[in-house]
Amino acid sequence: MWDRWSVEFYDFLKPPPSLGEVMLGGFGDLHDRAARNGAQHGTPVLFTVSGFADPGVNLFFRVSPMKGRGARTWKRYAYTLVVWLNFLQVFGRGWREATARDVEAFKDWRLTDVRNDDRIKAASFDTDRAALNTFYTWAFGKYGVQNPVSGVALATNSGGRFGQEVGPGRERRDGLRPAGSRGRQVKWMLRAPFEQWRDVGLRGYGFDGLRRAGWSGPNEDRDAVFVDGLYGTGLRLQEWGSVLDVEMPRSAGGRLARAWLAAACGKGAKEGRWYRIPRAVLREIEGYADLLEGSRT
């Protein structure tokens, strides 16, 4: 029976565990001690069943670049590392001895190995790849540990040199990134195609501009104003989804009203910030939330 890695998260909103003065009396306030060591509310702590914790792994979440990330990123990266460490432990290796071959085997096991009942989709493994690469890039600078992710050999394609995979547009492609994962290129959508996407996808219209027969959309006003707000403000999904109606400015005034986003709502933000919201979106929100005529009721 071998120990399995697992993860817990600091919860500074709860009192620290009471294990008696004999065991913890010399440590002082555990929350203060954890904070002095770089922990924050939500910081992960990885350890095995036997209670062993590798300080080299846990330090990763207490210093840059991870210290400034949000709690959701901490959690996702922590779970990736737990799965990775358990995978290595099956073969009797620690994270410092991992090789590119181990990373390739990990990818195969996560995505396609029929012996794994918890296989994941390509997009999920793309996050695993990013987490491991971030961890080992940091570990190389801190401890001199070689990054096995960057050591994965890329297949030659379309005349590309070894170590480069050249796609149809002759762009380089990370060989570890699954073929089904999304690219990271930002593509802007103009107003006209966005409104067509909204009307067809959320409001029941066809490409001819007419309602589809039998359309029933009780939530279309809510959904439409939500995506209009996303498009008009440029906020992230989590940011816009956290804004309350009482935080909205009135629609009277200029074309773009100013509103405040709290620090807790922004991704990795240390303080709040102002953002602009179109007057048309504010009118849609007021119409949807109207107590007499709005569909929110």
C-alpha cells in the first residue's frame, strides 16, 4: 500500500484546529504563522496520507507567479499536481526525476488509456499541460530541476525541423497540446455577427430574421442582456456574472456609464477598478428587471 497525494486548502475564515497545548502550544496562532509563510485564504497544501508534505511543491503556490493568481486557478493547478504526483509515484519516481517520457505517458493515460476510468477531454488536459509547464518552469529557476514538459519532442510535419510542428498556416504547435484543444488566439467579433449569434442562439430567430415556429424562450430576455453586457463591457464571464443589479448605474447620462468592479470579483486583482457599460445595456437591464412589465417576474 503506497501513500497517495491529496490536497487541502487554507481556510482563514474558520478557527484553526484545536489539538491541545502539548502539540501546538509552541507554534502560536496557526493562521498568523501560515500567513507569515506566504499562505493566503484558499492556498493549497499538498501532502500524502502519512502526513508528508514536500515544501518544494507547496512553496510553488506561495510565491510568484502563482501567488497573484485567483483561487480557482490555485484549485485547478493543485488538483493537476496531485494527479501528476500520484501518477509518478506508481512508477517509483518523484517530481524532481520526471522525464519527457513520463509526461508523454501521463498524457496518454489521461486521454486515451482504456485502463483509466477517469479519462478527460482534450481541453481539460490542455489545462493540465499549462499547470505542469508553469510548475516546472518555476522549479527550474528555483531548484534547477529540468522541465520535462518542454522536453517533449515535437513531431516533424510539413518540412518543419525536429522540435517544431508546422501547421497549415506554418505556425509552430506545441507537441504536447492535444489536437482537440482550443487555440489561444484572440479573434474579435464585430457587432453585426455578434447580434446575429445572439438572436439565432438565444432569441429563437432564424437567419431570415423571423422567429422559428414553436419557439419558447422564457429566459431569452435575461440571456440576451447578459451576453450584451459581456460584449459591451469587455468583462470576463466571472466578473460580469458577479455584478449585482443594485451596483448598476442609471441609464441616463452619456453613452458609456462608469461602474465599479470589486476586487474580489476581478481575476487576480488586488484592488477594484472602474469599467464602462453601454447605456443600451443598462436600459435592457432596467427593462428586464422592471417589476411591472419586466420578464424577470
